[in-house]
Amino acid sequence: MSKPFVIETHEAEAPASDSPGIRQFAGKVVLSALLLATSALFFLGDHLLASGRSANLTVYPPIILLVLTVFFYLIKNLRRYWEVAFAFFCGSFGLYLAWSPLNWPVGFLGANFYTVKGITIYKFSEILAVTLPIILLTWLVQRNLTPIYLQKGNLKIGLGLGLGLSILIFGVYVLVSWSRIDFEKARLALIWMVIFAFMDALFEVLLLQGLLLRRFIGLLGNTWAIILSTLVYGLFGLGVGSATGPISYGGLILFLTLGFLYSFIMQKSDAIWGSLSIHATIDLIYLIGVFAST
């Protein structure tokens, strides 16, 4: 029986100087910058496809990250970094699988981006390509799904915060936007909107917070890990926004706020469910605005 997965935090030994705190702070800044740069490599495929380049180029990030994973694992002094490199590899490999077919649901299933059913079918293909490799690779290498927060966790905190905030957010939206909602359109598209919202939430929360947050905590501690995870989510938002045009400052602030909220709830509840419910609620609100507005 395999031992349960535990990430040990490695606190650097205090250097023989009068300012160990400054040295430790500088070390965390440098490490955070490197991890943020790796995150940019992680999402490189999105920018390559948005610029019209060949999807085959998206194979390079997972290859580079796989080499780094093996290198860190083999070098004793660097072994503490192999898990975060492995996490980046899992995500980038999944994204490569999602991007390389060049939107095959559009051609083979008749999906398009102008109906809620069409984008739901596309999201289904994307979530299979990305989440299944993450789950399977994590299980095969580390023998459980604790590293990606797919566990029960503290349901009182996770679902308490998640469902509570979800109900609050959705209630405020309905009250404010009541006159702008076409309830007949919403009723007809409700099933597809709910399915899409759940799948997109699982896709993003697992890919970003679930895959990376625990690894960041193992290297940087809770506070720094949440800050870095927030910045990574903002970086992802910039990548998504770049496909349709420049993202506004308000949009970036929204992405950063949500990234912090998802990371904080996940860290406190030790599970993915609370963050997933909030993300799904926000997706549902967005879809109602696009497909069921007056």
C-alpha cells in the first residue's frame, strides 16, 4: 500500500547574517518570479494559436516541462522542485491535447460558438482533453488525488463559503438585472448553460488552482502561494482576453480578485468544491447575459 502524498515545506536555514529575513524575502521573490515565468510558458499554446501559428508548436511547452521534471527529480539538491514542474507538465500536456486538433468539435459534431449548445459541446471536448490527463497522470505518479484537491476536504468551510457566496452573487445579479433577463430564453437554454458552467468551472479551477496551489504552498508557504496563484490566474485571464482583444483594467482586477478568492477558499477548505461552485455561478451569470437577455 502506497504512502499518502504529503508535500513537505522546506524552510531555508537562517544564513549567518544580521538580516536573514531580507534574504528569505528576496529568495521567495526570485522563486515566485521564476514560477510566474514558467506559468507564461504553461499558457504559451493559447498565444501561439491566437496569433495564427501552427498548433504543433504547442507541443514544446510540455516537452520542456517534462525534461525539467526529470532533471529536478534526479538532482538531489533540486528534488524539492520536481512536483511543481510535474504539475506544469500535466497541465501543459492537457492543453496541448485540447489545442492540437484545432477545434475538432466544430467540424465533426457541428458545434459552433454562437449557441449555448455549441459552446457546451466544445467545452466538453476541452475538459476531456485537459482534466483527464491531469487526473490520470497525478494518480499514476503520486497514487492519489490529494495534490490536486480532489478530496472531501472541509465541507463545512468549502461548501459553506462556496454555496453561500454563490447564492448571494446570483441573488444580487437577478435583483439588479431582472428587467434585462428574458426568462423564456433562460428556461429553454438552462440545461445547457448549467452543464457548460459546471464544466468550465471544473476546467479552470482544476487547471489553475487545483493543479498548482498545493505545490506553491510546498515551496513558498500559504501567503506567498495564494499571492502567486492569484497572479497566475490573472495571467490566464490576460491570455484568454488576448484572443478577443486587449483586456480592460477592470477585467484584470476582476480576474485577480476571483483568483484570490478561489485560492483562499481552496486553501482553507483543502478541496476544490467551494471554489468550483462560485466559478460555476459566475459562468452561469455570464451565459444568461449572452444568451438570455432582452
